Amino acid sequence: MLRPPTGERLLVRGPLVARRQHSGGISFMKPIRQHRAERKPPKSAKQLAVATAAARRRTTKAERLHAKWLESQVVVNTANLRPTSSYGTPDFVRRGYYVDFPFRCKDCDKAEVWTPTQQRWWYEVAKGDVWTVAIRCRPCRLRERARLTAARGTAGAEAAKNRSTKPGKSSERHISRFQSERRRN
């Protein structure tokens, strides 16, 4: 018979055991076999050695499987990320690898996927902010970049034209102040 520690009650439901605290909330659920194995210590040194060897084999197998699985993933290198002054940690950093990020383009409403390789380039190579995500598909991104470049080009050309055609009072004031300082020295 399973005997809980003092102050707790055990509920057996099918193959799972729910351990309840005084507050009434379920704290965790485990398979009955696992629960019994944890409650009953091995009786002899030989059983203890067998149990520790089995546990060691399970952990090394799990570590090998995890390492093999990580080889196929795009792993996050936190040293290459742009420094951030946030208290939180992004999901991909906490997870340790990048995953496909589905999104809808802001402009054309087309469904797209931001791949782990693209994310790695954005966060680690281009040093993009770790809290940003993709919002536009590639054609819309190129179109937006061209629009901004054209807007900067026309605004810069107009400003240069205004500077060269009519000098403002501020530039005349600057020249006269410079000449007066030169005369003093």
C-alpha cells in the first residue's frame, strides 16, 4: 500500500497517482510504478548498484538522443546576440535553438514562415533586436526598402538644394562669429 508523507493524501486514478497538498490543489502526477520506485529504496547493495547503473544508462541515452536531435537544429549562440537591457529572455534564447515562426505579411496578408536560418542571420549576424520578429514577406520588404530609399533621396536632394541656393541667417551668423573669434586671437 502506498503511504504518503504526513499531511498529504494520495488519489489513485487509473495508471496515475495524484499527490494533493493541504491546499487541495494537485501538485504533480506520476505513473504508479515510478511513484513506487521512488518510495521504496533498494534492499541490498546489489540492487542499489543495478538501480544506479540503469539510471546512468537512461540519462546517457537521453543525452545522446538530445545531442543528436540538436545537430539538426539551428542552435542559438548567445555570445553573438545584440546586448539588450531587458529583464526578460526571449523564447528562442530560453529554448536554446530557433524554430519556424509562421506570420502573415503586414502589407499583402500572405502567410509566410520565418525560418531558423533567417532568424539566426537576423539576430546573430545583422545584430537585430532580440524582441523583433518578421512582419513582411521578402517582396514586400524589398518594395518597402525601395520606397524608403527613394523618400530619403528626394528629401536629401531638396535639403541640399535649399542649402546651396539660399544661405540662411544661421550660416551667416556662424561665419561672422567665426571671423570675430579669429580677429580676437
